[in-house]
Amino acid sequence: KEFFPEFFHEAFTSGWELVEPLKITIQETTSNPVPPPFLAATEKNKGKYSIGAEGYIQGGEYKDIVGFPFPDIEPGDSEFAIKFMWNFDYRYKLDDLYGWFVNFEKREGEQTVKSVVESWQLSFQNRMYLDPKPVYETKNGLRHVNFLRNVSPPVQKNFMTLLIRYIDQKAPDATFLYLPSMRRTLRGEAGERSTPIQSSTQAPDDFEGGFNGRIPEFTYKYLGEKKIIGLADAKKGYGDMKDVKVDMVPVESEGWEIKNVYIFEITPRDPKYPMSRKVIYID
């Protein structure tokens, strides 16, 4: 039990009545190293950057941040939590990524909802392998773009979402929605990053490993280190899952590993934010 968050224990008994009770195989822990060019870029950031009064990075131009901005930070640092979260925000996310994803969601007492999404993710900063690198400069200063197209269910087909984050940390994110029923593209409000996207209970702030919020808009508390068991190396892709018909949400039984993680509690500064807090576990 000590290898799982307390809320997760029920997964092995009732499955919260949302998934089949779990039976998992734990494999030997594998290594997921940071790419060498990313580490080399990180080395150059030692002592270069600091945190300003409003929570933004200071010490140079935002477009020049390559690698982790805060190397070698330790929990004893009074600003450890926010520096670590800035590192999390700037971690390597691949240069470009295209894929199809199947999403299964179930609310208690309701049927399982399955949706298919086509996704493009483009990095304009922290590019390590594909030219131009490390920054693909654009006139409007793009940093990261995620474009989603709903494929199914049919009622949501071709509903599209474009999420933009800029290199300028103080520039608000931009969201654009294409509504096929209206044949019109609408610009979303900045606050809609906390609103679940079509066919999902996840909001854009929940993307990217559990947290993709704008760093200065939250406060962070470091809760410590822990060994946990997690699904670190999922094998089933779109081809395996697209034809799965289930009443429960399917969960893989293979590929679980013991990992060392940091635990952070994240609290929004905006009292109207719809989630009072979030606790995340970071490898």
C-alpha cells in the first residue's frame, strides 16, 4: 500500500466502480534519461536565472532559455518548489509530435464514453534535433502549440481546439475553437484553460503530465519524496485501443514500475478557479 497514493488503494478492490479492479505486473525499473543535448544546454544555465517578485523567470531574454532554467536545485532551497515547476514547464517535450489518441472516460453510474482525437504538438523552443534549433523563431513568438481534432463520436467530429503558449512568459495563452455546427472559429477566453475540452473531463491545464497551468498563476508546496508504482512504459497505442468496446475504462496491466518521485501541492491564486488544489507526482 505504501507504494500508492491513498486514494488509489480502492483501484485494487472496487476499481471505484469506474475501472475493473486492477491486477498489475511490476517490471524492473527502466531509465528515461534526459537527451544529452538538453543536459548540455542546461549546464550553461547554472547561476544565470532567478525568480522575480511576480513569479516569472528573470536574468535574460525568454527566447534564450534552453534546457532546464534551474540546474542543481535542492529541496533546501527556499524557492525549490517554484523553480522545480519552471523546470517541469521547460522540460523536453520532443521537437514535434503527431499521433492519434483514444480517450475512455466514465462518470459514476454512467456509461463509458470513448472518443478519438488526432493531435499535433509543435515545439518552437527547446528543439534539440530538428532544424531550426534550439528556437524556431516566429513573428508572434510561439513557444508551444497543440492542435486537436475530434474524430469520434460522430456528434463531435471535426470539433477542433488550438492551444498556444508564447515565449513571452507574461503573454496570456491563446485558445481557438472551431465549431463545425457553426462553421466558425471562436477565440476562447484565457480562463477557459480550466474548462474541460469537448468529450473529456480534462482541461488544458491538466495536460502535459498532469499539470500545464501557467506557473505564476499558482502557488506550490513541496510535500517530499516517495517511491511509487506507476505505469511508466505504456505499450498499447491507438491501434490497440481503437476497437476496444468496454463498459469500464480499460487500464493496462503490464509496464508498471517503481519510480522515485517528488510530490507537489498546487493551489490556484485565483479564488474563482474551479479546482481548489492539485497534487502531482513528478519523476
